[in-house]
Amino acid sequence: MQPVIPSRLQIGVDVPWVSSWSQEKPGGIGPCPTVDGEMAALQMWKPGQGEPLFARQHLRRQRDSVRALLCPMCGKHAPEGDRWTLTGRFYAAGVVRARGFGKLLPDDLDDDRVVLDCGTIAPMHFQCAHVSLQHCPPLRALPEKDLKAFPPVWTVAPLYVEGRQQVTNKPIAAVGFMQLVGITNTRDPDWRASLPPG
């Protein structure tokens, strides 16, 4: 077996901290502190080993980044006032609910309230966002590269995958990633015009 040579690429500079590496194989399911001990999809922890997989977030680092608002580029806390998203999209809460993602939002959130759906990518520092655009192929490929300020209020929701119990092989729900939605103070009184047809 060929030894794995550590990469010369720097995590947080050339490769986002949240990215998976080719030596970080999936590790089944089990309790995980990122979701308060609930069952979650697990993955080996070997950042910097092998080749970077830019388009694949590491399961644990992704959940850590969303739960603790750690910058996905450098892995350090993004303080209020320095939280930016390249991938987030603005929608009215009613549109998010109409698309079947109502579980991501608080029940008492008005349908006309505008939210910033960041998907599974936590906000970055302003400087890290510019670095990531230079080095991360999926981000460079984005049609829109506008930085959006992340609001001071947000909600997090687990996204589940189906795993198997080791002994019985019965299906079991496990958290894969965490989804992040910022809640703005903006309202869209015409939100129904954005509803998907049908």
C-alpha cells in the first residue's frame, strides 16, 4: 500500500476548512456531539490527507460550522458584523414553505418575512469569502458572486439521511448536514407572486 503524502495545499488558504479530503472516508452512523448526541452520519477526520474534494463538505465540520457559525473557509468563529454568504438566496418565508421546506422555519414566522436560505454553507468572514472565490472551483462557478450580509437572527434545522443499525440492519434516521436560514426584518408583501406554479 502506497503511503499517503500530506498535501502541500494549506487548509484555510487554498482549501476551505469545511471541505472533505480523499482520505476522509464515510464512517457509518453513530451518536455525534454536533447534534447533541443524536445519531448522525460519521466520517473519518484526516484533513490535509490525500486530495481536496472541494465540492464535498466534511460531515462533522459542516455541522460544526453551521452550529457554531465557524467560517467554512478558515474554521474560525465568524463574529456578528463579519458574516457573509456567497451561496445564500433571499426568499419570502411563504415561498420556502410552499416548496416543502417549512420545517426549516419557526411556525410563528409570517409568510411575508424575507429569509436568507444559506443551505448547508455557513457564513464566512469578508476576507475569507474573497479568498474562497479565488481557490474554490464550485464557488468560482457560481453565476452570481454577490456577497450578502448574514442577519443577526437565524435558525438551524437538521437534514436527515437513512442509515442502518449495525446489528439489526433496520433503517434509522441520522442527521447528515445542518441547514442554515437567516431571518431578516424585511417583508415582501407580494411574496405570493414568487410561488412555484401549480
